[in-house]
Amino acid sequence: MSTILATPLPIELPDVEPLRLIGDTGKAVPAKQRHGFEIPELATLLGIYRSMVVARRWDTQVTALTRQGRLSTYPSARGQEASEIGTVSAMSPSDWLFPTYRDSIAVLTRGVPTAEILTGFRGDWHCGWNPHEHATAPQATPLATQVLHAVGFATAAKLKNDPIATVAFIGDGATSEGDAHEGFNFAGVWQAPTVFVIQNNQFAISVPYSKQTRARMLADRAIGYGIPGFHVDGNDAAAVYAVVTAALDRARRGDGPTIIECLTYRVEPHTNSDDPSRYRDASEVEKWRAKDPIERLERYLVSEGALNQSVRDEISEAAEATAKAMREALNQEPKLDPMELFENVYVTKRASLQAQQAALQTELDLDGDSKK
Ligand SMILES: Cc1ncc(C[n+]2csc(CCOP(=O)(O)OP(=O)(O)O)c2C)c(N)n1
């Protein structure tokens, strides 16, 4: 054993076979294949199922609103609900989430109001919500930048003895960015309390995994950073929840970061402006649609007697109410204040910015006077 290593780490390459706790057909995986992880309690899984159903209805409604021109663009997370909701359900309200544009349903599950989430996608200039109120950072569009933010935030919390952890979502394509490497590396060096959830949905717009990397799987990279890596079935909410819970516990105990690769699939186009028929076969999409994460959990809950018709009706009413509230919020014309452009960037505005602000105010006043 090298004497250079301060803490020799018992880190091994993850299994190629992704960890599952509930199989494709909704049956519990035998205990000896669960690698020491327990299937979460039924009440926990029912809560996750509820959030997944609400999230899917929400996602479908947003896509419909893009077609009506109420939103310019929306990246759907349909089919990724187990990775998205399984992850955030394992977080405590004080842990910070660092999401990407793909992760609106995770932001929704964190409790951010609908209209606030969609502000950015609607074309407004800011993130829409107060990140401190929901311990949820703005959704990053520049790929992998959120990885650095999550590591920096977690390291600052560690220095302040604030016992929180951070979670960064990242796509398979974005792991090729330098920022991802820098973030993973320094999380290892500083033992940052961060959990990286790589959602391998197998495409970066039109670029498939095979053209992204020669790595056997993305979870393999963890060993190079001295970080434990897990390869999880990203359509099994039970497995995602169990592994993220364990990683968050490690992080809060001071044992450092974890990289979790959730193997899943983007069944919808990259965004509403993409045409996936140009780069992938419909039969592949159908194969993955059949592995639907909500149906899988539903089958398990029904077979365990935890989901009956009246609970289903109540969940579907809640989902409809969420969609209705969103339609109503987005069908109102936003009242925008151009002067807001000057807020929330600098604590102390430079003289040139103050001059521009004053000039715009004068123009708006003149415009107001001319309409009187
Ligand atoms: C730094 C940077 N480069 C390029 C882009 C353009 N871009 C937007 S999404 C995307 C693909 C990302 O794929 P992946 O990380 O797998 O996430 P997914 O969209 O599949 O969730 C690209 C290249 C960007 N947003 N930021």
C-alpha cells in the first residue's frame, strides 16, 4: 500500500449490472442480489410514487403549453422520474440541489411553485425563484457548471460546520466537459459533502453514449477520483432512493463525495425543438417506454397492498390540480418590469451601470408621459 495516500480507500470498480431493488416487472429483487441495500418502506415508496405521478402530469402539461406558444422551450424528463424523484426524495429540506435544465420535475418536487420554475423557460431573464427559500440553485444550462457550484457550496458548508450535503445532477454528455472533471476531482481532494447523480439517459441531443466515451460506464470514472461509484438502474425509484440516501449519509458523516450513475433513457425529444427520428430508431424508444419507471413502482405497490383505487384517484386528482394551476399561471400575461434587469447581479452597482439604469428610467418615464 502506498504511503503517499493519507487515507487508503477501499474503493472498487462498480458492477456493470446496475443495482436494482425492484425488477422490471415490479417484483422485489432477491435479497442476495441487492448488494446490502434494503427496499425502502412502503410509505416512503408511496410518497415517491405520488410525486412521480404528479411530475409526469406536470411534464406533459408543460410540453402541451410549448405547442400553444406559452413557453419557448422545454426539455422533458419523461421516463426519468425514478432518477429525478428518487434522488430528491432522499434529500432533506436543508440539503442543496444543483439542477440542470432537464430537472424541472425535481425542482417541482423540492416545492418550488410552478410559475416560478417556468419563468426562465418562458424567456424571462432570471431563475424565477429565490434559491435560498428552497435550497435549490437555478437550473444550469451551461453544461456541468452546476458541478463546480455544488462542490464549492458543499466545501463552504463543511468549513462552516454546517451539516448539509449538496446534490448535483449531470447528464451523460456533460460528463465530457472539463468542469465535470474539475468538480469531481476537487470534491475528492476536499472530501466535499456532495453527491453527483449522473443521469445517463444515453443521449446528448443527437450524440449517443457510444460516441461520448469509450468508458465501460460513467460510474467507472469515480475510482480515478478516489470516490466511491455506483451503477444504478435509473428506472428503479427504490434503488435510486436507497443509494442516494446512503451517499447523503456518508457525505453528512464527513466521509466525502459519491458518484452515482443512474442508467435511464430520454424517451422524448431533447427539447420540443428537436427531431429524434433523425438519429435514433423508434423501436429502441418503444423498448424503453416499456420499462416505464412509474408502472414498475405501481406494480410493486399494488402487489404489496399499498395502492388501492381510492389512493390512485386521490393522486390523480392532485396531479390534475397541479396541471390546472400551471395552465392558469401560464395563461396570464406576465407583468414585467424592465428596471428589474439591473437587480440581483451586483451588490454595489458600478457608475456605468447606474448611468444605464437612470437612462432607461428616463426613457420609460417619457414613454409613460407620451401615452397619457
Ligand atoms: C457548455 C455547453 N456546451 C454546449 C451546450 C449545448 N447543449 C445543450 S444540452 C446539450 C446536450 C447535453 O446532454 P447531456 O449532458 O447528456 O444531458 P441531457 O440533455 O441528455 O439531459 C448540449 C451539447 C451547452 N448548453 N453548454
